[in-house]
Amino acid sequence: MGKVKSELLTEYPCANPECDVLFDSRRAELGYRLCMKCGEDAAKKVAAKHHTILPLHKQCYMAFTGADAREVAKKINPKRTT
């Protein structure tokens, strides 16, 4: 591994309890508290959640999450008979 300049590293490790890697201070200045690897893993977990965005009648768009999102989508159509 190459040498890393010490001024680029923060004095605090990654916020993930299983990871104690010191990450780039420029990343910390942007407000991140996770190293790149842990941040990518956290983003994938958030993106993997199921969600549905539906336009409600005479209202704005609403986001429905969870297993019942499909059922909610079926119920908001006023012309659906079943």
C-alpha cells in the first residue's frame, strides 16, 4: 500500500462500530461520518428498500414503503372494481 499523507486523515475513525478506519478529512468536512466502503454499503441498504411513489387524486405525490405499498396502489384507483 502507498503512503497516505497524515494531514488528509481525520483524527476520528469511521462511525461504523465494526470498522475503525481513519478516513479522508475532506470527506469529514462534507459531513460524512462513514468511510467510503461503509458509506457505500449503507447507501445500498437504503436503496434496496421497496418503495412506491403514487400520485393521489387532487394532491401531491406520496411515497409508500413496505409490503403494503402494492395494496395501497390497488386501492387508490377509483375505477378499479376488484
